[in-house]
Amino acid sequence: MHRFDAETAELMRAVFDVTRLRLGYDQVPLDGSASPAELSARAGGTITAEGIGGAHALKIFDEVLSRACVSADHPRNLAFIPAAPTRAAVLFDLVVGASSIYGGSWLEGAGAVHAENEVLRWLADLAGLPAQAGGVFVPGGTVGNLSALVTARHAARARLAAAGRPAPSRWRLVCGAEAHSSLYQAAAVLDAEIVAVPTGADGRLTGPRLAAALDELAAGGAEVADGIFAVVATAGTTQFGIVDDLRGIADVARARDLWVHADGAYGLAALVAPSARPRFDGIAEVDSFIVDPHKWLFAPFDACALVYRDPALALAAHGPQQAGYLDVLDPAANWNPSDYAIGLSRRARGLPLWFSLATHGTRAYADAVETTLATTRSAAAQIAVRPELELVRPPELSVVVFRRLGWTDTDYHRWSDALLRAEFAFVPPTRHDGETVARFAVVNPRTTPDDIEAILATML
């Protein structure tokens, strides 16, 4: 099973052929989904005592399983937050997998960690964080947010202990009402309470609204106030792309000695685009932030960059893990990524982004994001001139939410299902204030205004 023999060589050629075909498409097929019964019938049993052979397994994947997956990188996939990895990033993902690199410690993966840290430094510089800032790549925004909040709570606990005050009976974190669902998952894991601050009509959490909410909590007494360990600002909501009042939030939180974390899983990628950068005023003041390169920075799944203003606080919260066999990993002398987030074993998932950045340069990234922003503006303009359509609100980043006047919930779903069935586009509807509406998320530079026009034309 582990020998390289003629059969392995043949399988390698077949895998490379499939890869070359997929990467060689000028426009990838959209494909679609399938039911469990359909897949069972088409694929048959694949896990057997004797094995079915690599060639047969690859054939089943290529002809059955992969075609029951919607291509995230199709230019008319505008669902959720899709993906558009560069070919350089995808190709290097093959190299990372083939290289068997363990990315949890400097001892075992120094070269990989060095490259990942170069990318993290670039992101920290974009945000304006100080020279000592650093972090780690984790699987996704959920783990990134959780790891940052673990650090924030550890810092709050240490601060209370240093002041001779007891730990609260209940920990709390504060965020806006439009914050991502992953924060609620993180709060459940932390056994903490979320205080969701209502936002105005623009959907933004602002400094004044945060201050009012914190004052109301403080009225509950010192024990309640001491339990607030973090404020989370959203730098680009998933539903609308709304950027919170980062400057106002940071100012209010700093005055109360609270940790500020920015969830920029989707939106913070826009820092690379000069036209969008002013929207993130105040990001330089946060204690931590996340951004997912697999969303809008053209990396393959899965990669979330978690960056701390003061990584020493993350090290105190997360590492080093204690075990006799780990004593050789010296955190004082070396940067061990597993010391800065949840988890010990880790893939060097930042390397595909590093390779693509090194290959194409950061200016190409800025141009690509600017292209998606221009397509988004075109989409909004096209919607504005169509009498049957109406914007729910003007886009801030690259998400456009709009309604088809006169349509019911059933109409939206029938339309969306028909687009996917025809393998033309993937545009599932969303819900806003109890209303079903349509939504575009544009993160693929290959998505053009003509694509948008073609999709809108199907809504007549």
C-alpha cells in the first residue's frame, strides 16, 4: 500500500490527468447536487475488504461524486460566499499534500511556518497592526473566532486575578445583531452568554450603540461588568457585507479595557483594494481579527488567517500543550503555530496563499478585488433600472441583496432551483426581516456584468 510501483505510477498519471482537465477549463462546469439514494445507486459500494482499485475509485469520483458537488469557483456561483482560488494556489495545494508537512511546530515545519508568517505579516500590515503582531492559519472562521475569544477570556481572567477580583459566575461577549452565527457556536463552547446589540436601519453596530449597551450591562453590578470579556465587530457581514463602526467600537471598548475582535472572515479581504480601505477605519486598533483567504483572497478551502496584536496573550491562552514528548518544542525560541489557536495537529494551510501571492504579487490581488467591486456596482446599477427589481439596500462591499417585486417565497425557490438544474447559475434566495429575497455574493473576478445581466434576465 505504501510502495511506489507501476500501479502507483499509473494512478499518479491518472490523477494528474483529472487535475489538468479541471484546471484547464476556461469556465468550470457548475454541476449540481443529488439525493443520497441517487448517489448510492450511481456510485455503489466503494469501501470493501479487498479495495476497488485506484483507477475505479478515481472514475467514480470523476464521473459521479464530483458532479454531485456545486463548483464554488464557477463565475455564476453567487451563493453564500463562494470561492475563486487561483490556479497557482490550487496547484500548490497539491504540492502541500504531497509534501507531508506537519505545520504545528517550527521544529518540524520551519520552512512552511516561515512562509505562512510572511503572509500573516502582509495581512497585519494591511490592517496597520504593530510589528509584533502575528498569528496562525486555522481551518475556518468558526475556529478562528473561537480561538480569538479563548484568548480574550484568558486575558480578562488574568486581568481580574491581577486586580484581586474573583472570576464572574457568567462570562459575556458583546456583538451586533448582524454578527455571524459562528459567534453563537463559540459562545456555546465557551459556556458564555452573547449580548447582541440592536443595530439601526443600516445594520451597523456603532460606538454609541455599544456604549449604551455596555452602560446598561454595567448597571447590573460589578459582577456583570467584570464578566464582559470581549466585543466583536463585524468587518463585512455575510448577509449584506456591512462593516461595523470599527473606530467607534474600538474607542468605546478601549475606554472600558475590553478586548476588541474583528470578524472579517469575508469582508476584510477588501483591505487589499484601495477603493474599499476607508470603510475599515479603526481596524488598526483591534486586538485580533480573522479573514478567510478561501473566500475573497483566492485560496482553496480551507484557510482562515487569525492575527493578534499581541501574540504573547494568545500563547498564554493556548500553549504550549503539556506532554513529555512535546518538551522539545521550545515556544520561547521558536514560533509554533499550534500555540496560538485551538488544536495541535495542523496542515500548513497558509502555503497555497503564500505561493499564489509570491507568484502573482500583491498588486494583482488588489486589481482582482477591485474587479469584483466594479462588478458589484454594475449589478446594483442594473437592478436599479429594471422596474421589476428593487435593491433592499445599496451594497457596501460585494454582496447585493434585492427583491423581485410581486414574487412569493415559492417563486424565488422555483427560480433558483431551475437555474441550478440547468447548470446555469447557483443563486439561492435568502431571508431578511421575514421576507424572501435574492442575493448575489461576488468574489470571483471572472464574474462579469454580462453574467449578472444574464441571471437578471431570467427573473422576468
